[in-house]
Amino acid sequence: MKQQTTNTWNANLYDKNHSFVSKFGHSLIELLAPIKGEQILDVGCGTGDLAHEIYKLGGSIVGIDQSENMIQQAQHKYPHISFAVQDILKLEYNNAFDAVFSNAMLHWVKQPKQALHCIYNSLKPGGRFVAELGGKGNVQTITNEIIDQSEKSGITYTPEQFPWYFPSIGEYTSLMEEVGFHVIFAYQFDRPTPLEGSDGLRNWIEMFAANIFANQLKAVKERVITNVEHNLRDHLCKDNQWIADYKRLRVIGIR
């Protein structure tokens, strides 16, 4: 999962309250359609659940993630699979894989063309790149409110603090073509996503939006999150169930 500071991810919280990331990734595996014996790289494998599913279908899978915590959890859960701590922007694979798979990670990489170049080089000629990431407008209701409440609380906010890259179809497929991919599929869709528990929104912010609060006092952060919950409850919470306004982009490119 993810291109955040190497060891800041809470792998246990991720597995406990954010398992939806892997659950929704199962249909992406159907799009990948792994063939027995294929060499497959899972970029941003998180705690390994989707790599394990690909393994069960016969793929020879390698999982990489920049987070040491995530990789340690993956190795503990699935010791029969090869996992490694690696930065996607520094991949050194060359003509190594039949497919590169990535679910819910590439929107953490704010140097998308460099990442795509590394993915392209990792593939064998004719190999395929299958990915899902946040698309244009993803979680915009939530992030707009976080930014607004942060500024009202005296937190100086700059666009550089925004931790994600959410491209449009046109933007991302153009970058894919620039590095050499033949794009054969691109689709953006809304996917309202239930968040686990009555504290679902708070847990989501703590897990995924922590960069916005970097170096802020705990009391200030708490005030911002409380205000965000209050202001979004009528819009994003029904019957005590928080629903995040996810918009997803799926792509397939051939080297």
C-alpha cells in the first residue's frame, strides 16, 4: 500500500479497520486474470492479502511495499510468498515479470511518470500492467472538509501537504503512453465505500490522512477531526455507518 514514510503505517490498524482495501481488490485480480506459472509483481502489496490470492491462482508472485511494517505483517501472514521492502521509484527490475499488479497504491506516488517508467521496465515485452488507484475527485468531500477545518484551526496548509495524486483518465493514460505503454483499458467509477465502525471516518483520517497534520499538536488535530465528523455526519453517515466518497480509476497497459 503505500508510498508513505517507510515505517509509519500501522499494519494492525490497516488489517483490522481497513480490510475493504483488499476486499475491493478481488475484482481487480479478475481483471489481471493470472495464468499458472506467470511471474507477477504486486506493487504496494500492503499486508499481502491480494498477493496471497494471486498465489492461490497459480501465479509466481513477488510483493513489494515501501512500508517495513506492512512487509513484516505480510511475511508473518504468508511466509510462503516472497515480500520485500522496496521503493517503486527505485525499482531495478528489468524484463523480469509477465505482469505488474497494483491496488490502491499508485495514488500515493506524486512522481507518477517516474513510477510508470519503473513499472514499464520491470515488464517483459508483451507484459501487462493492471492497476487501480484513486481517480480525480476521490474522497474530495472528506479532504475538502479536513483542509477547511485545518485552516480554521490555524494550521497553515499548502498543496504540498496533500498526500495523494488523483488523476483523471486522460491525464493518467497520457502518462502511460508517454513511457511506452499501449493502453487497452481505462475506466473511472464511483465506489461509495463503507468504513468500519462508528469511528470509521476518524479511523480513516488517522490511517490515511495523517500527513496533513504533520507536526501539529494532538489537541489541534483532535479538534479538527471532531469538527470534520460533525460537519460531514449528515452527508456521509447513515444509520451510524460512514460512507467514504471513493472514485476509482482502473487501467491496463501492455508493454
